[in-house]
Amino acid sequence: MTAAHCGTVSALTLGLGAATAIPEAKGTLPKALFAKGNVSAKLRHRLAVEIDSIVMLALMRPANAHVAAGSGKVPEILVIGLRLAAGMRDIPAEIVDLIAGQRRSGIVFACIRETEHEGTVREECAFAVRRNVPVRAGHIPVTKVYAGAWRPAGESVLEPFGDTMDELWDSLCAQALLDDIDGARLDERLAARDLLARLKADEAKLTRDHARAKDPQTRNEIYARLHKIRAQIDAMR
């Protein structure tokens, strides 16, 4: 059997094994499949022009992943390849959200792009997932799209790990987003990652503001805020 592939990425190149791989003849998913129903014209347009192809690469269930069903919240895990159209650079978060919201499955998206590197063009892959954000009991459920870093497609791997589908899902998400096979306390760790990114962005802005400020009082106020943020960043490392 020839495995379905998105660019050069397939279940086999990712390390997921032949038992989970989708046959090439069954892998391609029409973009129109996800543009039905209550989808805005803007999002339909983005799906049409920003995505070159959508391919289901792998399907993991308890039987072929050799794990227990667990809580049942994650009945299956899909790996879907999204090949970005020429010139597209960023993770298509809204499209990931659109596709993931139409299935109960856990889905790891392998986003594929071509980019210039050292005078040539190389294929890169970045993973993205849509997860529930922890909220207090009784509050409306919230979901969020998280993304990992871009890397050469040939270096992108996902190692099946865990005893249940829940553990497998958290581990795959941790690998995709944090480069760590351990899926324990994943939501807490993702929240910390996002907070650190926001603090670093604030630090960069305040550093620029401090360099531009002429008034001594303004400079002192900015420096005090900058010092506080740097202390928060140091405490998280």
C-alpha cells in the first residue's frame, strides 16, 4: 500500500506506522467538504485560495494504536496534512479551527509550506491542534488553536506514546507544540508558554518605548514596568 502524503509528509515519514496510514487513493479531502453550512464567505475564500490541498494522512483508534479507549472523549485521532498555497507563510489558524470543529476526533494538523533557505527552496512542516481551554464548571466551553514551530519536513516526527487514547492525544499534542513526549499537565504548560510569549512581546515593546522616551519621568515609569516584566520572565524560566 502506498501511504497518502501531503508534500513529502506521510504517516510513515512522521513515524506513526503503517497500521495507522491512510491509503493514497483515499487520502485527498475536497476543500468544498469543509465549506458547507454556516461558513462565512470570507472563510470560504480563504480556504479556496490559501490552502493548496487537504490530505488525511493517518487515523488512530484503540485497535491500531494498541491503546485502551480511555474516557471516550477522544474516540479517534486524525493526522491531516494542510499544504499551504504558494506564498502563504503562517499557520492557517482559522482554517484549522473550521476543520477541527466539524469532527469529534482529536486532529493533529501537519501544515506544509515551501520557503527559501540558504539559496534554495525547502519544504517545512509545523503542527497545529485545536484543544479545549480549561474553564470553570458551568462556564461556556472555549476552544483554541495552538501551533508549534516550523522545521524541515524531514525532521517532523510524532511518536505514539501512552496507554489510553486520552494519553496518546495529550502526548501527540505535547510533541507537536512543545517538543516533549510527556503530555502531563499539558493545558497548564500551554498557558504558561502563551503567557511567556506575551510577556516577551511586552518586554520588546517597552524596551523600544524606553529608548525613544525623552522625558526622565516617562523613562523611569517605563523602566519600572520593564523591570517588573523581566522579573516575571526570569521567574518562569
